[in-house]
Amino acid sequence: MGTGKRYNLPALRKAADSTYAAFRDIKRYISPGMNERQLAWRMGRLLEEHGSQKRAFPVIVAFGESAATPHHVPTSRRLQVGDMIKIDAGAVYNDMRGDVTRTYHLGKPSSTFANRYQAVLDAQRKAFPKFTAGRLGKEIDAVARKYLESKRMNTLFIHSLGHGVGRAIHQPPFITPSKSGMRPLQVGEVVTNEPGVYEEGWGGIRIEDMIEITKAGPQWMGEAPKTLRDITLPLS
């Protein structure tokens, strides 16, 4: 399948717009005592309200230690003060898919969460300018991976940095250290930039955004707040 069939940029931009709009709204619906399934349902409704024709994939919501699983299936586990909240969701427009993740924290985060969150965010920012046409996915993955290694978190980064997203939720090019990462990026493709750290029994943090590869360089496809201050949810 050629690049043109995998990527319809006008439709992808609309899918991204709907996805980011839902993420900008979701924080006000998060409250202690709700369960993962309830928040996943709410996120799905927000995607629809902002123009999504269906869901790109089942909404992922994980509270606390459940966030250690990158693709956790929502359960009846209830939200408690001190929990991290990982949400991964995407809108669909004309068969093109969005894919964004945010990790929130209910109440004041621990120093461990704060340090790990900042490291993940910095890894994403450092990798961003490398998303240029002609560069190998493997080279881009290495930038984020080496940064997390400098923070002694490389063993906690257990998946690839990103992947193409369009007609399929995972498609070429792949931003990965494996053989699949030897394929160079091309103008007109859309990829994710999603570093993360995970520890069994503790939880996990992932920050995922969509990037359009243009002749002028990488362009973020939307905005949903993601600084540590932005993702810390007050108790009142």
C-alpha cells in the first residue's frame, strides 16, 4: 500500500483536532471514586462530541499501579487520591485515526512521579526535532532512549518511541530500535512520539503526541497541556 493510501492529511488533521479537543476537556470529568470504565466511557463521548465518527481503538484508562501495563483494559478499579491516571485515545475521521496519550496525577505527586514525568516529557521534546524526512526511525528512537538512560530510566522504557498512524493505528514508519526502524520517514506521513516509563507495582507514565512530517520539518498536530503543573489535578 502506497503512502497516499495510508495517509489522508486533511482527514488526519481533523482526527487529530477532535482527539486533542477531547483531551483538553477530559480533566474536568476526573474525580475520586469514579472507576476506569466510567472515565473511558466519558472520553469516548467527548471524542464523539468533538466530531469523531467512531473510536480509533478502545479507550485505554489506567489508574495507579494499573498504568504499568502499556495497553491496560479498563476495569472497575476506582480512582483514589495519589493515583496516576493514564488515558490513551483517538478519534476517527474518514477512516483516518488519531492517537494521543496523557498521564495525569490526582493530588500532589510524589518526587518519584515528578522526576519520572519530567524525564519522559524532556525525552519527548528532545526527540521532536529529529522527526525529519529521510531520517531513520531507529535514529530518532535512540535520542529519547539515550536521554532516559542518562536519567537511569532506560530499563523502564519498554516499547518503541513511536509509529505511523493513519488508516491503521500502527503502520509504517516505525520509530523503534528494531529492524523495522531502518525505514526512513517521508514528507506527508504522520507519526507518534510517545516515550514512557513503567514499573510493575508502581504504575506508568506515557506522553504521546502526533507529528506531521513536512518539508519544513516536524509539526505537532495539536495541543493538550502536558507540563507537570498542567497534569496535576487539584483535590478541590
